Amino acid sequence: MKHQRHPLAYDSSELPTSWAEPWKIKMVEHIRLLPHDARQQAIATAGWNTFLLPSSDVYIDLLTDSGTSAMSDRQWAALMTGDEAYAGSKDFYELERTVQEVYGYKHFIPTHQGRGAEHLLSQILIKPGQLVPGNMYFTTTKFHQEYAGGVFADVIVDAAHDPTSTLPFKGNVDLDKLANLVTSHGAERIAYISIEGTVNMAGGQPISIENLRAVRAYCTQHRIPLMLDATRLVENAYFIRKQEPGWGDTSIAAIVKELCSLSDGCTVSAKKDGLVNIGGFLAVNDDLLAEKARALVVAFEGLHTYGGMAGRDMGALAVGIRESLEYDYIRARVEQVAYLGARLERFGVPVVVPYGGHAIYLDAKRILPHLDQETFPAQRLAAELYLEAGIRTMERGIVSAGRAPDGSNYRPALELVRLTIPRRVYTQSHLDVTSEAVARVCARADTLGGLRMVYEPEHLRFFQARFEPL
Ligand code: F0G
């Protein structure tokens, strides 16, 4: 009998070409969805603040991508061979070599996490009253700048404050804003310029190499140091390779190195790109700065050869940094985020565009237009997503922005809820469940009221503030 070839439903040139994650799952962690009345009780007990929910009450945890990555078998192997000597652990030297090779800086100073590095850098470089211009603030970064007596000044492009602007590099610095600031205050009043690679508070938006080069040229001309927050620089490098003309064939590793070469040093929270659960570092080129940082690290973090990390943590981080540079990995990571963004937009949910590298941000101002910003629409929306489907997200709006020195609330243009995707943790189905839950909440958004704040801590209030429904 002659074999009959089954006709394809598509012309073969129309067949899609999907990507898949370059890993498979070896160990699983059980999660469960609490019943609705238990979720109602849990969010009330948590003061309507998702940071105060016990994680055992959460089904899909999109609070943050910080320290929530799944490590690889190679990283777990490195944990087992960690050298826990107080001084001079072999894992310190391995991590130092890795950071020097990958990021290209001369000196490496380990810290317990990113804010530890921000603390050291701010104490060393900022004199009271000096300005620190940056491409939008980040909560802990700005806190440490102010704690050292500095004043943060936002010099990001205007488009970054517009969630509907589709500009490809919304993390770019507005060079006119920067020049005006420096001209009106004088270069000696600028401590350094603080540049974040993929800007978290703008929605995970990247900066282009072209823009960073121009900022570098300006800084060199005016003798102003340029410091990077390289926490999500690998994700930034992926966007450069994907969409900046001339970089499509360059390896992620080479782009990361190029970005770092335009700066004098960096702070890193290793809990993100680094694919580990804890850790961070400061890296600088200047010998004197490194000496000052090493003098401080022993007071605040730990000896200069562990900085608050266990030897095994440093070993796992050295492996994680190298894994983060693999193209198939970083593509799967960033495109998984884009998958969620596209699903939400298909349901008509207003999100920040372009999609960020680590998260999709819901635009609470457009979802809850009837709520005044001082009744905390994004905080309310985040709580509602938990009520709807046990999904934990985070407010990134007026609560996160905190108060001005005169005591009034900053009223940021962006009032967002962040759906942050942990690395190598959730599947496409988890994101399908998430997008459907968001769509259901949006469909009844007009029935949601605002909140009032009933407890406000002194610093970084979003972590611990408590609320009640109005
Ligand atoms: N810089 C950036 C850009 C960050 O996103 C974070 C942390 C830090 C510095 C501070 O690092 O947490 O290790 O002390 N971001 C977390 C988040 C908290 O959820 O976005 P850390």
C-alpha cells in the first residue's frame, strides 16, 4: 500500500519558530492556592501590603525577581564545595576573577546585597549637599545617597515618565537636563552620575550604548565620575543586541563589558542577573576608592574577602554570573516577560510599553482612573490581585516614592503595579493564569475603592506600611 503524506494545515514558510528555555526542571517546590475567604483574611492581616503576606499564603509570587531565581545544578554543586574560611576563601578569589573578567573593573569588594554596595559607594563619594544625577531613582539607591547627605536629581528622558511612549531606550539620559543641572550648580557640586542598566522604576527600560557613550564623554569633559548600577545589566545588554543598530551580532558578554568600560565602577545586587538568592558587590577601577571601600566594608558588611556572603554563596554567584551571559538563557528570560506583556495587552490591560526586562508593569492610573493618587490606586490593585487569584505583586507608585523633605508625598507620574518574573521559576501556564486573573480584576476595576495609610515607617515605607480600605 502506498504511504499517504498528510497535508500540512500551513504552508511550511508560515510555520512559527518558537524558542524554549535552555533548561529542564529537576526539582519542584509545591505551591497551593488558599480559598478566597482565607485570602481575604490574609490581606487584611497584612495591612493590605503584599510585602507583609507570609509566602506560604501566596500561590504565584511575582513580588520580585530579587533573590527568587532557581539555581542550576552547577550552582548547587558549587555550594557543596564552598570554602567557609573566614579569610581568603577560594570562592572569593574565584568570584573576584569572574567579576574582573566579566565586568572588567580592577577592584572587587563583596557585600551582603546591593544596598550594602550602595551604602559603601555613597559614603565614599558623596559630600553633604552634593547632587547625584541619575536615570530615575531607585528606592534603596536614593536612600543611601540621601543618607550620605546627597540630593538625587532625575535626568532621565521625559518619555520614561510616560507609560504609553514606545521609545525603545526609555532608560536613556536626557543630555540637556544633565548639562543644565551641571551648568547651574557647577561640576564640583556633582558627586557622580548614577546610571542604572535597565531602569527598574521606569518599567525595566534599557539605556543604549550610544547614550551611555555620550554621557561618558560629558562626564570626562567635566571630570565627573560615572557609576553604574549593573544589577540588571545583562538584561540591558540583551535589549541592546536585539534593538540597537550595529550590535545584533555581538555577544552578550562583549556588550556587558562595553557598557562597564564606559563607567568608573558599579554597584550590583547579585540577587537578580547573578542568579543567586543573596549577594552583591561594589567594583571600581580607582585604587584610592577601593582602599576606602575596603576600610568601610569591614565595619558594615564583613571581611573584605566575604562582605557578608558565605563562601558557598560566592561560589554559586561566580557560576551564576557566567550562566547569565549565555544568549539562549537571557533570551528565554526576557522573552518570557514579553510573553506575559503580550497576553495582557491582548486582554486590553494597560501596561507600560515597551515591556521591561524583568517585569510587566500595570498602569494603575488607567486601570483605576476614578481613584485619587493619594488613595493609593496601585497599592489597592496589587492587593486585589492577591484577593482574586493568590498572585503577589508589588506597588511601584506613590507609596514607593515616599515623602519630600517638606513632608508632602512625592506624586510620581508613574503609578504602577509590578508583575516581576523570577528567573527560571515559573512556566508559561503560570503566566497564563496570571494574565487571566489581571484581566478579571480589570473588568471590575470600577467597583474598587481606595485605601488610607494607617501606619508609616520612617524609611522606605513601602516595605512595612499598613493600609485600610476607605
Ligand atoms: N538596584 C536596583 C536596580 C535594584 O532593583 C535593587 C533591588 C537594588 C539596587 C538593591 O539591591 O535588594 O540586593 O539590596 N531591587 C529589588 C526589587 C528589591 O524588588 O526590585 P538589594
